[in-house]
Amino acid sequence: MSHRDFAMQLDWLQANFDVVSLEEAQRRVRSMHNDRPTVAITFDDGYAENSQTAIPELVRRNLPATYFVATDFMRTGNAFPHDRQRGVELQPNTIDDLRHYAALGIELGAHTKSHSNCGTISDIELLRDEIMGSAHQLEQWCQVPIRYFSFPYGMPVNTSQLAVDIVREAGFAGFCTAYTAWNWPCSDGFHLRRIHADPGLQSLKNRLTLDPRKLHDDQKLPFEETLEPSGSHT
Ligand SMILES: [Zn+2]
């Protein structure tokens, strides 16, 4: 995404939403009531190029964001596995970059050590090491609390109950997936579903705009169901 496109997306988000931290988003979900369209911005993996455009633009606008990193790649400087597979070797952040972001007020979050597919790991000790190890590494490097975790790849098949149990036991405040879904103020907010910020502003608008025509009869909004008095169905 170009700097110009990113700035246009932020313009639109700021004009139409409250842009808040993950903590505030969770508070609104858990309050069971929210009449403000709300967005939290997150990043995954830890790409060096974010230092040039995204992070300065967020800081200039004083917008909160959470930055999830797979820590092995900051340590080694190697490209991420999903990029190597595509033959595109983009530079990861350095540890100093992360310290700088933390000092700027960007919240850091854990994203496993080796960007592993948690849905395929059944070895509990390995899974613990991937999830908790990345948080410990970040805490050591940057001396900040690591409160959130995001699943690499982020689709249902990339998660597991075992992994979620480890995230909960480890004391994280919550976790993010990439299920391409909204978060309604009717859940415990521990699982926050995310939407990809596509390069195109129209696509982002489409995904973040609620159009009742998109909803089938069996996909009623959760709040509609809770607002309907019982026995009113005919
Ligand atoms: Zn990732």
C-alpha cells in the first residue's frame, strides 16, 4: 500500500469512526452497548518499511495502534516464511525499531516466535514456546508489557482450542484473528476479529460499512436478536 493510499484510508477512518486502542475496543465490546462506530488499527509480522510511512503517519495523527511481531525475524534479520515462499524477501524490523515504536506509544503485541501456523501444532510445549516465548522476548527487548496476541495467518484453520487456552493461561488480555468480521458489543471481547485493510479504499469502505442488504434472514445482527422480546416471532 502506498503512503498516499494509507493516508486516504486514515482520513476516511478518522472522519467516520472513533479510532481507538485494542483496550478501548474491548471495553466497548464488553460494555454490551456502543453507539459509536469504532475501529482499532493493528499491524502484523514486523516489516521494516513501516518505519518510513505507516508509523510516522499514525504518530503524526496521534492515532493508537497495536503492532504484532514474530520475534525470530527481528533477532535473525531473515525474511518472513510467507514472503520467502512467494520469492519476495522484505526486510523485517530491527529490535531498535521496536524499541523506537514503543517509545512513540505504539503498543507491541506477540505474533509467535517463528510465525508458525498454530492450528497445526499439537505439541503443547512447542505451542507455549511460540506464543509465550514471543511475548517474553518482546518484554525483554523493549521493557513494556505485552498484552495481546495475534494468530499468524489468522484464519480459523490457523487457530486451535489448545492455542487459545495457552493464550488465556498466559495472561494475555485478548487475541486477534483475521476472520474478516466485525466485533459486536455482545461478547466477552477476548477474541477480536479483524478485517484486512486492502490497498483499495473502496474495498475497505465496503467491508466497514453495514449494509442491511448484505444480511440474510438467518444472519440477523446479534443486537437485533437480543432486542426482540421473546415470543414475538410469528
Ligand atoms: Zn503474520
